[in-house]
Amino acid sequence: MQFYARLRKDERFAPAFSPELDIVVFLPSESSREKAASRSRRVFDAAAKRDLHLAVAELPVRFWSNGALANFSSTETVTCLRSVLMKPEHLEWIEPIWERLLQAHSNTES
């Protein structure tokens, strides 16, 4: 949940619903669903180059109840990023994971 908490506090990201497990789904904050989806793919590629392995998922926009995608129909989907931190030893990796994500995000600015 530490990773989710960081995403919630950072205006560069829009996490989806509060996770029940340690599976966190999030988007780069952008002005449109299309831009967020495109940036998600670019962050995914940039993160992999930094040995941070995220997943790309296509999820309904209704998963973002925080208003990040409020202008869209609940049946529409968006390409987003997914991270799974399930092992106790992942806790000590939160800081390096966060730093790599921020670097990947910075390298995808247009």
C-alpha cells in the first residue's frame, strides 16, 4: 500500500481504486484518455529500460472514481499501468521502484 500512497500524493499520476491486494493500477495524469493511454505505453517502455517491469492493462474508466477520467462513459476503457508488490521483501524496494518510475515518467514528457 506504500506504493499506492505515493501515487495518490503525486500529481503526475492517477491511481485507480484503492487496492485490496498489492496490485496497483495507475495512469500518468494527462488531459485526455487517449493521451494517458499513450503515455502509459511510453512509461512502460522507459521503465523496462530501467529494469522496472510494469504491466500494461486495458481497464474500464469507471475504476477511476477519483475524477481523473470523469468526462468519459463508464463503458469506455483506458490503457494503464499495473504494478504487483506481493512479497514482504518488496517493501525495501519501494524507494528504488519509485525513483525508476519517476525517471521513466520524466523521459516520456512531450
